Amino acid sequence: MLGGRIADDAVSALAKLHPSLSARIVFTRAQAVSVGAIVIVTAVSFILWPTEALRTLAVLTTAGFLIGSAFRVLLAGLGRGEREADTSPAGNDPTLPPYTVLVPLYREANVVPALVCSLLQLDYPRDKLDIKLIVEADDDDTIAAAVNCADPSLFQLLRVPPGEPRTKPRACNYAFAFARGDFTVIYDAEDRPESDQLRKAVARFRSSARDVACLQARLNFYNADENWLTRLFALDYALWFDVLLPGLERLRVPMPLGGTSNHFRSFALRDVGAWDPFNVTEDADIGIRLAQMGLRVAMLDSTTFEEAPTSLGAWLKQRSRWLKGYMQTWLVHMRAPATLRRRTGWRGLISLQLFLGGSVISALLNPLLWLIFVLSILRGSSPDHFVMTVSAMGLVTGNAVLTWLAIIAPRRRGWQRLAPYGFIVAFYWALISLAAWRALWQLFRRPFYWEKTEHGLTRFEARPTRVLAPCLIVALFASTALSMSNEALAGAWTLKKHHWQSFNATTLSSSRTSFSSARHTTALTKFRKLLTQNTVEYGLSDNITLFATPAYVTASQSSSTDKVIRAAGNSIESGVRILLLSHIGKLSLQTSYKAAGPFDLSDSANRTAARQLELRLLYGSSYKLFGCDGFFDAQAAQRWINHGRPDESAIDLTAGLWFRPDTMIMTQSFNIISGGGARAPFNYYRSHKVALSLVEKLSQHWSLQIGGFLSPAGQNALAERGLSVVLWTQR
């Protein structure tokens, strides 16, 4: 009789205690009407006003991408800050409280032995541990494995009576009714928590205010290096748990929990109604619900290692369930936006839209932006250039930010070996979009269906030795710090003897207007350019650096009649830079020769084959600003060009500031003024461009630069704007 009542409460307790916060009802009537109205209005708009509707959709989608990207950059800046490490109570501390460990299991017979070994390694008094292995009553294989492996004096085996929904939170609610601990943690079957995690949690709870009701340990994978998918998933986890969630904590806004290693004050967990059995990401939901109840979640400086899905099918099922749960969580907590704002403040309301809702919406709309962007490239034109430009801007900016975040995410763990995989994170993002659409379909068809993630499939052995030892981490940090100088890598500086470096740059630019001879902008042509360059420099001696720059460019230009002209060409430039003075800054002289192919667009004004001889004077100096290292570089050049083109004078200015040890902001100005001696059809022109970039050190030898540029002024030149990505290598 008692077991039946507990089983009923495991399903209905939250709905009775806080009915408005239960996901038992997927859509309220108001939400269903709102969704239906949005669908109808959108469909009618595309039928009656297709161009205007497409423009509006492009603008709204791009705005959402840009705002969401900016919010993640903000969280990254906050989350990457150092915080005092959590400490553990002494081993003989007699005041350690009872601690309940909940481990839900379903069809996990093959991992039970490893699980039991992992839990036995927890450094906590055995008489204070309350470990509960939670199994479904009809899961005979898992029950048999638990009976054979688990010592009943330490592990309590709880059989959950049959019932619906058959979900992890329902099983946890059932087991929590028998919990004896002052604190409660939930682990998954494949988890390998660090041995002192419970002690650290106790110490953190004791040093925190009483409104800190939950601690979220960091998560990552012990099989991160198994294949390309596990590496990308490890980058995803590193970004989420090591960067973004700490940022949310510092903002003091609602934090969606991870699916495991959530440490609760047991009384607070009971007060908020425990887990929602109808939400398939009960972790994310309870994090937001705690905030609604005036409680907080904090990060715990301890890691639990899990098993990452090794196949795309398993990953897709798991990610679809997560995204479906995010949709459920957003729908539940947005039933009463005014109440949410009153309980969590404007920051809480906005962060929920940007972080949780934005993750889902951007995943759903990402394929639309890709479709518009790819079709515009394949067709060479677009029905509406405004739509193409706006969509491309949102797509490129969003994916560039995502790439940058993925690259910096593993640094906290010293996992720089994974950073290069950040360059293909756009592909991973496309997979997330596929999972999002699958999740949306399931939200309407099978909202409470829990797709099981199979464990125990990795070929990597889960053992603590896969975690870097402290001495190795210190050695890695020391070697990186000693080798990464914040001196400028190029410009007036020369390389040391036998050292080399390369800059691999890709630039995408476009223009719909040009500057006339009267310096006014005119809508003349539609112009797009893709330029790739690879500069390689070698230190012949400490004062002499040789360099070569092969480049390839492809461009298209269409007139008012939409006739498209395409062209492609290549060029190579080589030369030498000689250091003249180094007592007060760096003064260098550089000369180079450039041979261009039949269609050279490496500069906006160059449209025919040419040979170019250049003489350049460079001056650079380092400085400190507010304690941060910086540099300034100024260059003046004269170019002599054949084939009737006018000669050119160039002035380039660059300033950089390392506002963080591994992150530099860089501003640049590029200015070209043509000289005399031109023959028709060439004439006088001026081109001015300004650029803003971020440079991030990825490892000892690699850096990434991402930036944008535009042409604010000019004369007889294109008004270009674009984005550039540069990968730096230094040896």
C-alpha cells in the first residue's frame, strides 16, 4: 500500500504542488492558440507578400543569431574567469553529513560492474553513504547484475513499480522518497565522478548561502578521443560546463542543470517538488524551477566523466531528447512570463529566452540560413539581395562565434589537442539542427517518450588514470606560458634565425555600392569576392626574414540586368624584410615582387593581369595599457605596376591589445591611393578600409583571428564589406 502511494506521488506530486510548473500538459490553451496564430499569419504572409515576408524572416532570424551569439560571448567572458578552487574537508572530519547517491538504471546490466567500482572509489565515510541503485521492476538483467556486484550493506537496490511515464525523473522521484541524506546527488550508470566530489560538495554548501540549493559538477567524457563525433561532443561539453554555465552563475540568472552530478540540499529538493516525470530533460527544468522558487544553482569545481555516444544514431537520439526537453522546459516556464519576471527579474526572463529558447530556435532556423546562402552562391544571384546579405551575415557571424567558442572551450582542461576540431563545428551544428527538427516532431507526436542512450559501447576503458595528473597539468601550463610571447608576430618584426610562421587567410566580401569620382556612394553593381591567401615567412637570420604569399581569388559581378560575370585568378608575391633598427621600436625595410594571373582581384581596384614591385617601410613598437601588453605597427609602401595601371601608395596601420593572456583585440586601417601615369580604362582611385578582429591563442603554436571590415570612404572604388578568418602558425 505504501509502495503504491509512493509510486503515485512519483508521478503526480509536482502536478499537485505546483500545477503550473508541470509538463504533464504540453501546450496550454493560450500557447496552442499563439502557435496556431503564428503559423497561420506566417503562411498567409508568404502567400500574399512573399518578398516582404522573406525579408522579415531573414531580419528576425539574423537578429536572433547575432543577439544570441553576443550573449554567449558575454557568458564566455564571465565564465572563463578564475575562481577559487573548492576544497575538501579533512578525511577524518566527524561532522560529515549523510549523503544520498541516486543512480537510475534501465537496461544497464553491462555497465553495472564498472559503476559499482566507480562508486566504491568515492572518498566518503561508508557509514554516511546512502547509495540507491534504482531499477525498473521488470528489468531482470540489470537487477541480476546489481545483485551479483553490489554489496547490500552499502548499496540499496530499489525496484520501481511499473507505470507511466517510464522516465528517469519518475524513477528518481520514487527513490528519493527513501533518501536519508542531508544532501542528494544523482549519477548516471556510466559516470565516473572524481573521488573527492562529495567532500567538495559538502564544503561548498557549508561555505555558501542557504539559498544555494544545488551544485552542478562539471561534466566531460573519458572517451573524448575515440572518434570525430566524441571529440566534437567533448568540445560541446567543455563549452557548456566549463565556460557558459559558469557565466550564468556569475550573472546570477536561472541555470539549466546537466543530466547528472547535480548535488542538492535534500530539503530544498523536496520543497520544489523534486523532478518532473513528464519532462525528458528534468535537469534543465529543475534548474529553472529552483530560480522561480528564489533558490540558486552554483558550479562545483569537480568533474564527472561520462561515456560519449560513439555512433551518430545514438548521438542523434540523445540530442533529440535533450532538445525536446528544452522545448518542454521553455513552454512550462513561459506559461506566465509576468510571474517568471517577478520571480527571477528581467535578467532571468531575458537569459531564459537567449540561452534556452535561443538554443532551440537557432538550431531550427540554422538550415534556413544555410539554404538561402548556398542557393545564392550556386545561382550567382538572389531574388532579393537584401535577404541574401542579411542571411549570410547571420550565418557567417553565428558560425564564426560558435567556432571561436569551441576552440577556446577546452583550454581550461588543457585539452588543446581538441581545439583544431573547432574548425568543423559548423558541421556539428548542422547535426544539432537535424536533432532539433526531430525533437519538434516528437514534441507533437510523443512528448513524454524517453529515448534510451545505450552505454558500455566504447572501446576506451573508463579509469581515473585518463584524468591528467596535477603535475602534468602544471607542466603543460608552464611550458605553454613560457613559449607564448605576446610580442607581435608580423609587421615590422623579423623572425629569429631558422624560425618560421604562416598565415592562412580566407576573406569573403561583397558590395552593392561603389564610391563615385565625387566620393558619393552609388548603387552600381553587385559584387562578391572570395580570397584565400597563405603567407609563409622564414627567418634567414635574426635580422632578415624571407616571405612568399600565394593567393587565389574568385569573384562575381552582376549589373542591373542581373547578368553575372564570373572570374578567378591567382597570384604569388615574394620578398624580403630587413630589420634596420631595434633600439626604439622596430624599423624595417621590405621589398617584394608580385606576379598576378589574368584576373587579379586581390585589391578591389585591380581587374587585369599585372606585375607589381613594392617597397615598404615598417615601424612597430610594443607598449602596455592598463597592465595589458599591446603593439602598434605603421607601414608606408609604394607600388609600381605595369600594363597601364596607375601606381599606388599605401598606408597601413595596426594596433593590438592583449586584454586577456590569450585573447587580443586588433584594429587595422588599410589605405590605397593611386598615382599618375594611368592609361584608359584606368583612372584615379582611393580605397580606405577599417577592420576589427579578435585573435585567440589556441595552443603553443596556433592562433586564430576572426574579424570583419568595411570601406567607409573612397573614390572610384567599391564600398566593400566582409569577414576574414586567419589561422596563424608559429614555430
